[in-house]
Amino acid sequence: MSNEKEDFDRLLAEYRSIWNNRLLVTCEKNSEATLKEAIKRELLDENSHPRIRKNRYEKYYFAIKRVMNSTVSQEGKLLIIEIHNQIMEEVDLL
């Protein structure tokens, strides 16, 4: 289990490197929850002013494009995109 925690610690660090100016709300020192909440906020465009928000499909496209163009490891990119897909499916069920 500690290996999974270390994986999420690493993924969160890689995600932070992509969004270097973004403050992330930390979830009780839980990297997995922090990362998933940050991605959900990103897809729902909660970091933008309400008048300029884009829909989640546009946000998904731009997020994936940004991940792919980043210097994050290939494995990190795939895992971050996988989490984006998971969160996108959950958001679509709301």
C-alpha cells in the first residue's frame, strides 16, 4: 500500500509541475484525494470566473493537450490522463 501512496505522491508532484501557478487544496496529506480533487476542479473549470468558464469537454481537451506537451514522464502522462478519464466519467454521471 505504501507503494501506491508513493505513486500518488509522485503523480501529484508531476501534476504540480504542469500547473505551476495553481494552488491546490490539500486533502489531509492524501496525495490521491488532492490530485483527484484538483483534476475535478480543473474539468469543471472551477478555477475560472463564472462568466468565462468553458464546458468540461473543452477543459478536458485543453488539459490533455497540456499534459501531453509537458515534460512529465511518459508513464506519468498516461496515469494523469487515466485519472482525467476516470474523473470525466464520474462528472458525466452527475
